[in-house]
Amino acid sequence: MKKISRRQFMTTASAVTLGVVATNNVSAFEKISSSANTLAIAGGTPVRQNKTWPKWPQADEKVIESVTKTTRSGIWCRIDSPNGTVPTFEKEYASLMGAKYCVATGSGTQSLHTCVEALGIGPGDEVITSPYTDMGTISGILSARALPVLADIDRESFQLDPKIVERLITPNTKAIIPVHIMGQPCDLDSIMAIAKKHNLYVIEDACQAHLAQFRGKRLGTIGDVGCFSHQSSKTIPCGEGGSIIGDNEELMDQCYTVMNHGTNKKGRSITIGPKYRMNEFEGAVLLAQLPKAIERWKRRNENAAYLTAKLKSCPGVVPQKLYDGTESGSFYLYTMGYRKEHFNNVDRAVFLKALAAEGINLSPYIANGLHRESWVDHILGLRVYQAMYSPARLKQYKEELQCPVCDKVCNEEMLMLWASGPLLGTKKDMDDIVDAIMKLYENKDQLSKVQL
């Protein structure tokens, strides 16, 4: 057999069916391994050298000009003008996302809390969500003194497992907050069916999922409301910021009122609410980015699809599962599951160290699920939770905080390309990622000898 290089193999792999080569059921990768280079961590030449990824966030001249214009205008607060940057952003973002209304806030966490309050959820109520998320998801529930009930996740999609969600519903359950983790749609068909069956609200945590599409609709427009983060790592960022979208005018007006310290659009103070206004400088930064948002979203999806197609031939890394109905993601993050049995049972930490030596830095992402953080014991000791929930319910709650799949993903399997910027790179950049992973796969015997 004529030997081919790994780069030649990667170039031709998509054009042929990979499986068994010639005889003896030997894989294509094993056949070409003899021509592979020494691992960089063992003294070989790295796959990627002296290269950088696209920077993120990107402050181009339009962003600078927009902030300068706002500074000079003297309109620095959203209530200073109905035509300021924040009200204008709300209109344009709603239109971009296919929603009727938008309410901007100071963060994604604030958006989630605003929606929980606007839906009348509070002490004594329960909200089911994922343990594999940012603390902001849980904080939005805790700030209303409701009880966050955590359901385990699916191993391949990293999303909320609907079967477990339904098992955790009680008479006090009022809502589900599905998290579109990494920016890709969760199993919305199942989640929406469960919500309808049990008469529950759905607050989409789309904080990572700008512009992603599911069955012809943008994420955030499928549940009762959708929440987004515009923190600096997100795909449409402004440092710190958030937004809520929806089609129910009454509910969205209530979101505005809660966000605006309980004061409605007519200036009457009618309810309890924090002050969660987005400022005009954040609005200016966001408005300046919207013209390029679609172009960047398309590029991320193209590069993600390219990576997924290339990586299908490596059984040791499994790209994030996308559910039926997914038309696109935001690909805020590109993630994979590490299967060490295909790498001679080498632990993930060793794999990541060797991959970094090849010039590709991936991360385990979330260190541990939120069911393992100390907020749990903290709230169980608070008087409000002891007053609003029976001792039996709180005992059961603590006992049910078991999420073994989440633990496995966190401790052993997650591989993540961080964030927003790298997927704006070139096809050559994507090839470097795949080539480095394949180099480790082809040289798994060398990998077995790496020490931490």
C-alpha cells in the first residue's frame, strides 16, 4: 500500500467512504499511522505554530463611531429618549430574531430573573432546569426565591434530558428553563410537549444561542419568552448586557415593568422589580454589530459543519449531537465528547496537554455541574426556603440532586473550542484542529506514554 500523509488523508477523507482498508479489517487510520510525525509533546513538530485565532470581541470603526456618537449626544440612559440606542436596539433585535417585542437588560442573568418575576413565579414554586450551565440560569430562579430543580443532561447533546424533566415535575412546578447550551437547540419538541401536557411556562435560556434556528424559528421565539446574554464572549456582545424577546404583548410589557424597577411605560410604579436597564453605551455597541451579525453567524455554522464532517472519521471525539429540527446553531462554542477508549484509555487531561503542544488549546469548559456547588446547602438553610417548602420536600430535593451524566461530561468527556472568535477562522484553521486531533489518534501509543 502506498503511504499517505495525514494531511493528504484529511484532504481526501471526505471524498471516500472510510472503513476497512484492503484486508484484515484494519482501519485507514492504523494503516497510515506509520507515516505520522512524532507528537510535539515528545519532541516532534507541532501541527500549528505561530498562528493566532480571530480576536473576539471585535471593535471595528463602526463600533467606536457608535460609542463616540452616543457619548457626544448626552443621551446616556434609555429613559432620556424614546429614540436612543437601547430602544432602537430593541426594535432591531426583535425584527432580526423574528419576534414582535424585545426588552433589553443589563445581563443575561437579569433577563432570566426578569422573566421569572414577570410570570409570577416566586417562593413555593419550582422551576426545572439544567445543571450544566452558567450560574446565571440558577441565579435567575433563586433571585425570585423559587426552587431550581436540576434535571440531568443527555451525554451526546449536553442538553437537558426531557425524560428526566418529566419525572421531576411536582404540583409546585411552574416552568421549565431549557438551556440551549453552546448555542445549539435543545430537544425543543419534547420540552414543549411536556410543558403543554403539564401546563408549564417555558423560558428559553438562549443566552448562548443568538440567531440559531429550530423548525423555521429563531431560538427564543418558541417558548413563552427567550433570554439572551450580550456578555463580551457572546456572538453579539457589548461587555455586559441582556435581552428578552417574545410575542405576548402583555407579558413583554410586564417584563419591561419588572426590569424598570416596577415602573411601567406610563410611569406608574405598580409592582416589585429591580433596576435592570441596559445603558445607552451598551446599546450603541450592539447596534453597530448587527449589520455583520448574520455574516458571522453563517461563517460559524459553515466552519462547524466542516469540522463535524471531518471529525466523523475519528471515533475518539464525538461532536455535539444536534436534534432533529435543528436548522442552525449559534456555535458560540464548538464542543465534542472525548471517548478515551479510542485513545488507549488515556485520560482527557493528558489528551488536552498533548493537543496544546500541537498548538490547539481546547478546554473542559464547566468544571462541575451546578448540583455540586455550595449554593444548594446555602438556600436549604435560609428561613424563606424553610418556610415555603416542607422539611420532607427539602430533604427529597437534596436527595434527588444526582446528575451522573453531567458529572461524567464534566469530569471526563467535554472538549470545547472557546469561544465566538475561532469559528470565524479559515478552513486552514479548521484543518489544523482536525489534523492535531488526528495526529494524537494515529499516535495513541505515544500518547499513552505522556506524563502530566
